[in-house]
Amino acid sequence: MSSGNSERIEAKPHIGYKTPCRAILEPKDMIKWERSSAYSEIVSFIEQLSQSVKGKTLSSQYDVSTRTQDLCQLLEEAEQWIDQFPPDTSSASRFGNKSFRKWHNKLATQAPKLLRKLLPLRLHDAISELAPYLTEGFGNATRIDYGSGHELSFLVWLLCLCKLGFLEPSDSTAIVLVAFKKYLDVCRQLQRTYKLEPAGSHGVWGLDDYQFLPFYFGSAQFIGSGIAPAESIAPRLISEQGDEYLYLQGIRFIMEMKQGPFFEHSRQLYDISGVPKWEKVSQGLGKMYKAEVLGKFPVVQHLLFGNLVSLSSSTAY
């Protein structure tokens, strides 16, 4: 991803909505995907969000609209359901507690109701298209797993809300530092409670078992901060500044969930700490996201497409 200004995602009128479905069905579909308007819009959206949090901490001054707050309330309600479905103790498997399926089923059945509460009446026709992105954003109930493809689905849900005009360009900073941060909190609680299988993890050679974007957005937060990348894995900084930076919160969660020396279980993040400037880290992570998430068939084959985010409209090179 480029480090320059990216095209803003503006609200556009849409005629008709449909339930989104998979469209990247085999590896040869990757060419169509990478030339599609959907791909360009997703890349632009992520860049726009990254630019909006450059140099900002979680406690910085920025506008938080009522709609962003309402979105967080939706996520809060879903998080509270976790208490209704305690882990199944009949199985001692390392990953994949079956109670996650109960939580996820409730999300799937309640998503339309949650969206009716969130959206103004004029946008209720879009619920059939929005609900699957929200549901897919928290993992797969059959496999009991979660990974960067599910994170991508949630991002596309946010993109759709922007294209509908529910969220506006002025919300960009709060989308990341408030709404997306709340999403991460819910995901991490799900991971703690149900021990979700990492979907498509590269193990020690992957950036992280579950997430990618908190590190990309978090690296932008650090630009101009005076904090060097080498400090990002230091327990002292994590203890003192962990509540201010998404990047540090990602590192903290890894340290909570994994044992052993950090350089052994998180080699990529350890190597990143040796990069001299956060600008270079941010550029590198942007390129890595396009290659390792958007550019990998095993990840994007599960992405859904409807009328708001469509694979049928392509752009020529």
C-alpha cells in the first residue's frame, strides 16, 4: 500500500441489495479479484483509515460520532453473550471449544435485529447484504477458527457502512481507534474463552495467528511519536503505553497467549522491531497485507460479494 494520500471512500447510492456470496472459487479467480473495484476500494479504505490515525494515540482528541458509539454498543451486546455460553469442559482439546458454535449461532440469528437497531429505517433494505459480513467477521462456527480472512470480512462490513453513508469520512479516526478497537476486544475475548483455531496461520513465520490490521494501523499511530520500533516489544513500554497503541495491545495479547521467548514464537514481529523508522514499518506492513492477506487464495476464497462490494465490476490495468 502506498504511504501517500489515498482516495476517500464516499457514500454512493445503490439500487437493490442482495445476500452476498462467495465469488473467488478457484485460484484463477484471483486475477479477476485483483483487478476488481472491490479490491481497489478495500485497499483505499485501509489506507484511508491508516492515514487517519497517523500520530494519534487512543486517548488523543478526535470526533466520535453518535453512530460510531451506536456501532460499539452493537459489539458490546454481542460480547455480553459470551457469558451465556461458557466453555464446554467435556473436551480437553487444545483448540476449538464447541461452545463457540452456540455463541456464533446467536450472532447469526440476531444480526438482522442488531442491524435494525443500529441503522436508520431508510437503510433497512441493506440488512440482508450487511448481516453476513458481520457474522463472518468473528470466525467460522464449523471449523471453530478465526484468522485474517474473518478480520477482512469485518473490515468490509465497515466499508459497506461507509458506502451507505451511515459512517462518514470524518469518522475515520474513530472507526479505527474506537470501533475497530472494540471489535478487537471482542475477538480477543472469544479467543481466550473458546481457544479458536488460528485460521491459515503460518506459525512462527506469520505476523500473528489471528490479526493483521492492528499492527498496520498501530504502526501508523507511532509515526512521529518519538518511540522507536525497537521499543515495541519491550515489557516496560507495553506496561506504560499499552493502553494507547493498537500495536502494543497486539503484542501484549501475544505475550498473554504464548509462552517462551518472543523471538521464537513471533519471529516476524521481532524482526520488525529492528526496522529503524515506523514509516518504513507501516509501508512494509501495507505491502505485506496485500501479499499475505489480499493476495492469498486460501484467505480471500471465503470473502463474500454482493452489490455494495462487487467482484463483477473490474478495472483495467
